[in-house]
Amino acid sequence: MKRRVPIPARLRYDPVVMSRKTPFFTLPLVAAILIALTAAADAQRKRERQQVRPPPKAQPADPRDSVVSAPGNTFNRRPYWQALGQCGGIYFRLTELYMDSAFKARVVKPDKAADTRLSKSGNEARRIATTFFTAAERFLIADRGVNRENAIMTYDAKANEAGGQIKTVDSGLTAARPCPELYQACHAAFSKICNDTPPSLSQAGAN
């Protein structure tokens, strides 16, 4: 068995003794170093956040999709189901905004005329949204051969993305401007799919 050699007292760590022997400037110096290191780390994280990230890779077009042919329109050359789904999402968001304003005019600050007008605009926006969603669903079923449930799940993502960018009625009406022309082009080229009356912007409360 090995014999343990005792450590001389002068080599042992004694916090009381060490605190008395520590120069008065050590603690402030350590604190300053820690602050500087923290600031440097924060600056590095900020630079990393500010670095431009490469945009996500665009999904390749599906050759089965019918494509919009409406030169000058925002949705030109896009798949019909995608464009129609986005328009449906915009009008659905307008429905929410109109109905929220109508509720305030009915409960928070009563104004019967405003309540009636906003509710009418909201109901019309809902009807138009349904028209676009139905057409988007029909294109996916016809072009890709998917069932109704999968079709809804597919266009719903685009609808939510488009609607999520709308914060006010005015911005929603601006985003919806290309949609009536889109549906008219679809009605002319695919009357069996877009078989509803083409909507006008004024129908959703733009007047």
C-alpha cells in the first residue's frame, strides 16, 4: 500500500488566505473581461443573424398542372390550382376582417348601418373565397388525380400563406385585384371547372 505524502500547508488552497493575497484589482479586471467576452459573443450572434440566408429552393413545376395564360396578370404562368387557392385565401382573410369590423360595429361601438354593410361585404367575400377554393380543388383532382381531401390539403397551404400577409381590408382588396381576371381566364378556358359567375372586385366591398 502506497504511503500518502501530506501536502505542505503552504501549498494547500485556503480561500481566506488567498482572498487576503489577491490583489485589489483582480476582481474588477475579471468582471471587465467577462463583460467584454459577453459583448463579443452577442455581437457575433447578431452578425450571424444578419447574414443573408439563401432563399429556399423553388419546387419544380409539376407537368400535370394546368397553367394560367393571362399575360399581364400577376398569376400568369402559374399553376391554376395554386393561383386560385391564393385568391381564395385572400378573400377568406377579407371575410375575417369584415366580420371582425361588423362585430365591433354591432357590440363595441353600435352602428347598425356599418354592421349591415360590413356583414354584407363579409358574406360576399366568403362566397367568392368558396368559388376560388372549389375551382382549385377541381384542378388538383382533374390534373393530378388526387382525392378531395388531399386536394384541399394541397391548396390550403397556399391559401394560408396568401391570407396571412393581409392585415387590413385595404391591403386585402389590393391583393385581390388580379383575382377576378384570373377567374375570368379560367372560365373562358376551363368552363367546366370554373363554372361560377366570375367575381368582380366591387362584390367584395371595394366600392
